[in-house]
Amino acid sequence: MKNTKRCPKCGSLEILRVPDDAHRYLANSVCITGMLTVKRIPVARYVCRSCGYLEDWVEHQAEREEIARAWGPAFDR
């Protein structure tokens, strides 16, 4: 949805972007914990206004790389 501007479920063009809210505790974030710290990486939500389909996106490449360093690959290849 983020890239196509179209809902993959119903085809609607009414897509809403809901940014991560920095004022809510950990909001929609991915959290990376260290020995004494918690790093918060924001997650934007894209919602279809017509059917409610939802996608979450970490929008910046540097933040995706930081998640990969902290969590490693999801599956063995």
C-alpha cells in the first residue's frame, strides 16, 4: 500500500498514513534493548479507509539495518 497507493485486499485508493506517535509510550515501535538502554524505532501504519486492511512499515533503511543487527535473520536460508 505504501508504494502502490492502492489496497491489495479491496483495491481502494483511500489509503491513510498514521505516523508513530512519539508521545505514546513505545507506541507502534520496534524496541531494541541494550544492557542499559532501549532504542525505539518508529513504525508508520498504512490503513485502507474502505476495508480496514493495515500494513506496518519501518520507513528508513538505516532503521531497518539496525533491526537486522539486533534481531538477525527471521529464517535460516
